[in-house]
Amino acid sequence: MAVFTHLQLVFVAVLMLSSQLDSAKAAVVLSGLKGSNLPGDALGNKPDPYVKIWCGSSSVVTGYFKNNANPSWDAEYYLSGCVSRNTIRLEVWDKDAKYDDRIGSYSGTVASGTNNKVSFSVGKGTMSFKYDVK
């Protein structure tokens, strides 16, 4: 009987260790990044939007769209240094010839699993995205 108790304790320890290893390999995949009615400059020009994304030890910058208030990025952004309970931050920027303008931002805590729609305001417009913790 003592052998079974010992084996049970070893089994529980192995399960706990393997779950820690799996979460260490976890990553966040962000996709479905879209803007709607994003603000342009004070002169009424449409924005040239792009997004900077940070989470954990990962960061990425999207490509930009010229003169587009309703961009849709088809890419998936793999944030290998990001896990559940990290803070994810997105900043929406308007690309300009001299100095880019930040037109909006989002910050939130990464939740486990699939998160199908996160949205936030950017001036009178909105941004949305989804992410999956792998």
C-alpha cells in the first residue's frame, strides 16, 4: 500500500511539473485586427494607421495602410513571450512624414483560451481584435 501512495505522489508531482512546462511554452496569437472610422489629422485627411503591440517580452509592429480609416490586417501576430495574466497593450498610430501621431491605445489582461472579440475606442472610431492563448 505504501508503494501506491508513493507512486501517486510521484504522479501528482510529474503532472504539476508538466503543466508548468506547457504554460512556459504558451504563446498568444493575435488576429482579426480591424479599425473602423479611425480619425485622421486636424486637416481632415484620412489616417495612415498602423499598430504597435506589446505583451510579456514580445512586441510587434504591423504594416500601415495609406489613407484608410477602415483598415483590416489579415496577418496573425505571434507573441511568444506572452502568457495568461500578462498585460497586452496596443497603440494605434497615424504614420506621417515627420512625426507619427498616436491616435488611440488599449491595455488589458490576457485571459486563457480563445477571446473572440476585444474592442476599444479610438477617437470616434473603434478597433477590434481577437486572440488565442496557445
